[in-house]
Amino acid sequence: MNAIDKLALANAKRKELQDAGVAIERLDPIEKARRNPTSLRMAINGACWSCAGGGADGVGFTKEGIRDCTAKETCSLWNVRPYQATSKTLPQVSVISC
């Protein structure tokens, strides 16, 4: 099963739960880490979310705020932070051979 099929299945399950009147609980990254204390990825995501403001402005957090983090010199988690730019989001550079 590929990622698109999994997403479609998850959306169908969510719709089914909503139709049955079950409230969907949305957790912030810190709460996700608390509920799964052995997950290093969730701990890192929670730390980055907290450092980036953790929704303190009332708007929530943005992936861009974490992706564009400028604490490279001072943060030991900078290299493993979530939402890093991928080769798809980096500008294409032309190579000219002489």
C-alpha cells in the first residue's frame, strides 16, 4: 500500500468517526511526545515546536518557522529538525562546463 492509499484510508476512517459523532482530538507536538515518551522523533519535533514559539501567538506554529530556523550555531538539534528543505524545494542551479 503506497502513501496515497494510506492517506485515503485514514481520511475515510476520520470521516467515519466524525459521522458517528466522535470528536477528533488534535494534539500539539509536545503532547504527542508526552504520549509516546520513547519516540526520539516526537521529542525533537516537540522541542523545535516549543523553541519556535509553540503557538504562543495564538496562531499556532508554522512548518516554515521551524524549517527556516536560524539557531544553527547554538542548537544541537538543528541538523535533525523537522520540515527541512528537500531537493524539491531548493532552487535549481545550472551547471556550466568549460
